[in-house]
Amino acid sequence: VELMEISSPTQLDKESTKEFKLKALCLAYVVKNFDLLPESSLKTLPEDLKALVLEHLKGRGQLQDSHLMYLLPTQNHSINLQNCIGLSDLSLNHIGSVLNSRVAELILSNCVFITDAGMKVIAESCPNLQKLDLSGCGYVTWLTIRNLNRHCTPLTELDLSEG
């Protein structure tokens, strides 16, 4: 990585503007051609662009398990997948294996295909979980509560309401 020398604040503003425009163009291209891109190509995107694509897919209700495998932010301690009805236990397995103890907050409200099996993986893999929202996840039962109680001792907020 080459460090650029900045001779004036104006130069910094120009470089920031160029970077912003380039990211906007990349996002527009990925979004426009999303259905044509091989999912594995998503893995090569920079983290900040992955986050933008993830938010775009969430906002349009298009996020699927296979997308999350490539777009999951690896630096985040807080993951909001609210209303992502295309996600299942496969996504939870991926979150548990990739982020494991780094996850402190997980919002899965209205992810209707989440089950106790996926939540068992989260409970066992994410021992530092502090906040969990499972509202509207109708396939989650008392087994999840038992597993969370056993493995996630820092958990202070749990929402199991019907949504």
C-alpha cells in the first residue's frame, strides 16, 4: 500500500471526493448487475463496499444465506439482520464460525426461518453476546433460552416477543 503525501487540505478533499465517487460507482455497478455476478465475486469487495451492498440487499428484502457468506462484515461487533426473511440457520452457522466471540449484539427480528438448531450454534459460538433480538422468530423455543443461559453469560437483553 502506497501512502500518498498530502500537501494541502484541498488535496485531501479532492482525494476524498474521488474515493467517494469511486465507491458510489462500484456500488451502482454491483447493485445493477447483482443477479449476473457470481456470488464468490462479492468476497473480493472491500469491507466498506460489502457493508453498503449488504444494506442495499437488506433494504430491498433480497438478502439470502448465500449472500451473507460473502458480505458478512468481519469487523462488526453488532449485526443487524432485522426483517431478512431470506436467512436461515445456514447464516447463523456462518456468523458463529466467522465472527464467534466478537459478536456482542445480534438483531434477527422477523427472520422467520431461524430455528433452535441455528441458535444453538450462536449460543455456543458467541459467548460474549450481550443483546439478542429474536422477536418474530416463531421457530425459536425454550431450547434456545436454555442454550443462551448456558453459554452466553454476558447476555443482558433478550427479545422473544411475537414481533
